[in-house]
Amino acid sequence: MERKKIKLIELPELETEILQLCIFPESFELIAEECTSENKLGVIADAIKNLMHYKLLIAANVENSLNWIYDSDKMRESTFKATANGVEWMEENL
């Protein structure tokens, strides 16, 4: 079965940087600390939400047995990792 091609998505620099940081699960604090293109936590949180909207990033909540549950008001309690589509986007665009 052939994989469906993902639609071409153009990402701003911040979203691209965050996606690259999340090849493995990363906490919100670590993403914010390692992010060089932005230092405002609210802007970084919005970029993460955008990546989740495009299904390029998911919340990977290790402590929660239902890892599909995500509360955007409690981002600091979540870790984030790139999805298969996110990795594919990086392979095609970086």
C-alpha cells in the first residue's frame, strides 16, 4: 500500500525549528530553552499548536495512559514529538 503524499505546507522559521527539535519527545521547557528564533513562551506555544493542527507534531504524554488526551492549557505537562508526516516534511523540505 502506497503512502499518501502530504500536502505541501510552508512553515515559518519558528515552526521549522521546533519540528526539528522534536524528532524525539521533548518537553515544552526544553523546546523553549533550545529555541533560538524566539524567546516568548506564548509565541512558542502558538507555534506548537500550529504544528499540531497540521498533524506534524503530537503531544506524547508519558504519564497519562491515554496519550491522545492533550490539554493546551497545561502544555508544560506534555512532551511533544514529530509525527511520521512531520518527519516526512523535514525530509522533503530541509
